[in-house]
Amino acid sequence: MNFSRQALLGIGMIIGGSVMLYAMVQQIGDSNKPAPTSAMIEKPDTEQESPQPLTTDIETEKRILAQKQRERAARVAEQERRAQQFLTEQEIAEAQALAKARAESQQYVENIAAVSEQSDSSAEEKNTEKSAKSKEVQDAEKLVKAADDAVKEAKAKKQADEKQQAEAKQEKAAAEKLAESKKQAEAKRQADAQAAAERKKEAAEAAKNEPPKSPSDYQVKRGDGLIKLARQYNMPVEVLAQANNISPSTSLQLGQNITIPSRDQVQRLERESAAAEQAREEKRQREEALAKKSADAKRDAQQKLSEARKEARETDAKGSFGVQVALADNQAKADALAKELQAAGYQVKTSPTSRGVRVIVGPERGKVAALALKDKINSDPKVNTTNAWVLYWR
């Protein structure tokens, strides 16, 4: 009777432990259902998903974007905190359930062992008790195995929930990246459209200020000037002045009538002005080249003259020679020419003859020096003569 009472007590404990273990496993399974998970992972609000209109103020747009990013980061952090808290509580509940199930099973096994030691029943009763004990032990082991399976299932569900959360985060990040790309593309499109509109406006203003198709008369108003009118009709000041045969620095008078040249005239005048400028540049270059050439010739002639004079001194040449520059009609012309030569740095004398008045530069000792002096005079641009020749002085 005592054994029966103890057996019934053990069976009751097994049944009670099984019911509690089942309830705990059921609770753990309910906590892993999609409903709580969906509660932790907040769905994006429809108002947040709807595209917000772009503002024209870039700074305001940046502040709104930064605020949204901070709010989004706060929501993600809150979701992670709740998920971590849920997982911690779930692990604690699983550990407690497993420990309790194992403790109850161990207690039951100890109770069965104590009952078997105190029992002095017959061999048949002992065999029956042994069979019941084996069966009860097997049932307890099954319960423990079921508890372990439940724990494993809970862990698998936990891993599945974590994977689902990670996928949700990735999808959310991809959606945010796509929205940002669309926003940048829209901003770029608006900037391009604004730039195109500005270019179109500038082109329209330039076309408005182009020269007229045909020449037109214009009456000068208060404040008008050549520079202002040239800018107004998009043409060089020199072209406008040339079309009216005036200087570019001329001041216009109130009420004065001037001609606004046509596009064709402006282009023609620009070509003529460019050609004239090129001709002036070429002329300047030729004059510089000629001046350089004359200077070189004069320098060479002076060097030859110095060498010839030195040679005449060394050889102690006999006689004096001069260079006749011109034969003037009268003394007045001869004196005028002599004055120009003296201004150029030459020593000049005049000598009346039956055919006119000679203008002679010199004298030079020796004919070689006289020839060098002649070459110098013929190459001197200040004298402007090429007909000088050597004659015997005395």
C-alpha cells in the first residue's frame, strides 16, 4: 500500500512536470510567432514612404534629410534594443524550463530508487515495480528529450527571427539608398533644367541685342555714347565709329543722328579693321626691320670708316679727299642741305662752281677713308641720299 501511494505520487509529479514543461514550451513557441516579431520590427509608415516634394532651398532640404536620418537611426536602435531584450528573456526562460525539467526528472528517479530500496515485497511485486520503474524512467527520459527538442526548436526559431530581422534591415537600407539616388537624380535634373533655362535666356538677350538686319538711323538721347550704343547693339566701338566716319573717342551730342550698321556691315567692317590692323603690324615690322638694317649698315660703315682712317694715319697717305653729297642750284639750297648734314653729325663745306654749289663732307686723309665715309653717308637714313661720291679735295 505504501508503494502504491509512492508510485501514484511519482506519477502525479511526472504528469504535473510534463504539463508545466508543455505550457512553458507552448509559451516559448507563442513568443516566437510572427506577431511579436512584427511588433518589434516596425513597418515603415506610409507617410514616410510617400515621396516628399523637393524644396528649392538646398539648405532646408539638407536639414530635413539629416533629421530623417537621425529619426531612422533612432528607430533602428530601438528595434535592436527590443529584439535583444526579447532574446535575452527568451534564453532565460528556456534555461529555467530546462533546469526545472531536469530537476523534476532527477527527483523522480531518486524517489523511485528510494522506494525500491525500502520495498521488501515479493519477487513478483519487485519485478512489477521494476517494470513500472523502467517504464516511468523511460517516460521521464522522453519528457527530458521532448524538452531538449523544444529548446532546440526555440533556438532554431530564434535564429530564423534574427535572419528575418537582418533581411528586413538590408531591404530597408536598399530602399533608403534607392530613395536617396532618386532624390539626387531629381535634384540634378532640376539643376540642369535651370541651367538650360538660363542659357536660353542669355541667348535670347544676346539675339535681342544683335545688330539690325539693315542699316538704321538713331537719334542720340541723353546719356548715350559710342561705348553704350556699341554694347547695346553688340558690336565693337571702332566699327560703330568707322560706320559714322568719326573717332572712337568722339563725344556724341544730344539729338545727333548716327547710323547703326547692319550685321553684314559690321562683319565687313570687322574684316576690314582686322586686315588694316594686320597691314599696320606688317608695316611696323618692315619699318623695324629696315631701321635695324639701316642701323647695322651705319654701324658697319662707321666701323669701316674708323679702320680706313687708322690705315691712312699708319701709311701717312698724301692728299685729302672729300665726299660730294649734292650739287645745289644756289647757295641757299646748299646751306640748307649743309645744315641737315651738320645736324646728322657730319663736317660739311660748300664750294661754288660753274655748274652749281657743291656740298662736300670731309675732308679725309686718303682715298680709302673717303670711300668708307661715302658708304656711311649713303647708308645713313638721316641723310636720305644714295648718290654721294668721292672727289679729290686738293
